[in-house]
Amino acid sequence: PGSLVVLDWHRCADSKEHFSRIQRRNVRKRFGLLEAPVLRPLLAADTVSYKIFLSGKSGVGKTALAARLAGLPVPSMHHETTGVQTTVVFWPVKLRENGRVLFFRLQLWDCGENTLRRFDHLLPACTEQADAVLLLFSFTDRTSFDDLSSHLTRSSSPSASTVRLVVGTKFDLFMHTDVTERELREFQQAWGVPVFRVPGGAGAPGVAGLAEVAPLLDALAEHLWHRDVLAAQS
Ligand SMILES: Nc1nc2c(ncn2[C@@H]2O[C@H](COP(=O)(O)OP(=O)(O)OP(=O)(O)O)[C@@H](O)[C@H]2O)c(=O)[nH]1
Ligand SMILES: [Mg+2]
């Protein structure tokens, strides 16, 4: 991974039209479950859909990350998520190989960790046929980092081809960080799972711009596409 999609394509002039389909005057459009960007016939691009499960201890910032990725305002308080909440994010991606543009439709599944523990049927519902799992930990909560290995184990059962990325949140509160760079590197090596930092500070007021969310969304698209290319070859 690292060579399939054009990184930071939103900065290129030729992406303007496509990105104008997901935002208006720098404000992201919201997409309901049955909605999709409207494209002009000449701009026709295929849409590829994926189910993404957000996993991690209560309070690490799953709901905040989902809002951030969708360009919605991030709640500044922690309200435990009761049940499952899904958010649809559309993200245009240009393939390096042939210049083809794809709209990635990412359906984020965010379930409150305490609800998940209480009702046994929820975890299978969230992980079933998930294409990717984002495993969150918080830089300010040591136990959320220590919990990662058990979250990795529980998310690995559905299918070995599930894409897994670790995302560290609250990096902006680095004064209180509980997890060192070295530990992160060691973790990355031991598990072979890439680690990202949450865009901006999810706790910061306001709404994320494209530049903030692009690194994570591009990386997610890259890994998903890489997996699909491999699957098509075998
Ligand atoms: N400063 C800062 N605050 C963050 C960040 N991410 C999340 N938060 C805050 O952390 C708190 C908890 O975040 P939530 O997204 O509600 O946590 P959750 O993982 O959904 O928790 P449950 O629904 O209980 O499982 C909120 O007050 C967020 O604003 C971050 O990157 N930086
Ligand atoms: Mg939540």
C-alpha cells in the first residue's frame, strides 16, 4: 500500500469538480443512507461501498472521529453512544494506475462500547462483513492502548482479509500523553498494523476541513483498494 491512490488529490486542480459533489462552500454535504452525490454524466465515476467498524474503549473518541470524517460538528462532551450509529462518508479517490476516479462510500459503524458489552448480539452485527476496522486508542488513556491487542483479536475473527488500522486520538493533548513514540513503533512492528493519528484534535471546536481528514481517508481507501486488487488477482 502507498502507491495505488493519488494522495492529497483534493489539492489538485483536476479534483475540483468531484470534491464539489461532497461539499458546498467548504461545508460538507450530509448523506443519508440512501443518498449519494449527484454527478454530471461527463463526470461519471463508479462508487465502491465499504462497511467500516469503529472499535475502542468508551470515551476514546469513536463518535468524535465519525463526525470529524463526515465533516460534521464534533460534540465537545462525551455522551456515551447508546446502540449503533451509522454515518455515511463519500470520498473521491483518483487511481494512479489509470487516472480513474472512484467514489468511496464508507459506512462508519459506531457502537458505544458499554452498549456493546451489555448486548452480545451487537459485536457480531458490527463486525459481520466489515471491510475494515478502525481500532482507536487515546494518547491520554494508557488502558485504551493496552486494550488494543484484545480489540485486535476480537476483530480478527470475521475474516482475515479485513483491513485494520489503528488510530490514536487526543494527540493534541500531547502534554498528557501516556503512550510513547517508541511503544507505538514496537506495537506497529509486532502486529503489522499501521498506526495513524486522529485528524486535528477531534475535541477542537469547529468542523474538519478536507486537509485534516484526507490522510486518514486516503490511507483507508488505499488499503481497501489494495485488498480488493489482491482478491481480484487470486
Ligand atoms: N482534545 C481531543 N478530544 C477528543 C478527541 N477525540 C475525542 N475527544 C473528546 O473525547 C470525548 C469522548 O469522545 P466520544 O467520541 O464521545 O467517545 P466514544 O469513543 O464514542 O465513547 P462511547 O460512545 O462511550 O463508546 C468527547 O468529549 C470528545 O470531544 C481528540 O482527538 N482530541
Ligand atoms: Mg460514542
